[in-house]
Amino acid sequence: MGLDVCGLTVKRVLTENNIYRRKATEKPTLSPKHKDARLAFCLQYLYQNWAEVVFTDESYFETGALGRRRARGVLPCPGEAYLPQNLNRKFAQGTTVMF
């Protein structure tokens, strides 16, 4: 752009606008079939009394070349964490086991 700007000035302006370098949000890749199934589930249980439901936690273990994968930093504005350009795809390599 032909601008002569100090790096500290850029950092200050970004900070003033609540834009910070963060690790990209991780999100599994969903096929259209998975998206349709999730929407159908939401519509089916829209009026469910969730106070009577017990939730449990799940953990994922991923095999493969984890040492070679590097998280890339992003500069999202507030509310932009789930935009495609701000995501790291999960489970891109190796095998994933849930327990």
C-alpha cells in the first residue's frame, strides 16, 4: 500500500480496536449430510426440557504427525472466531479415537 508505518503503531491501532493475535478456533469439518443431521436434531428437540438431561464430557486422542502440525495465528475481530478464514480444521491427519 506504500505506507511508512511503525510496527508499534500498527499494534496500538489493532489493540485499540480489540484485535489481538489468537490461536485459530478449531472446528471439525462437517459434510452437508452432517449439517442436515444436526439441524434435524435441533428442530426435533427445540422444546425439550434440558433441565432434566445429564451431559457428559468426551475426549479425543489424535494419532499421526502431531509434532509437524503447527497452529497458525489469526487476527479476528470480536465475533469473527467461526468465520472460515479464522478456523483450523481438526483431525486433518492421522486417526482420531474418542473415549
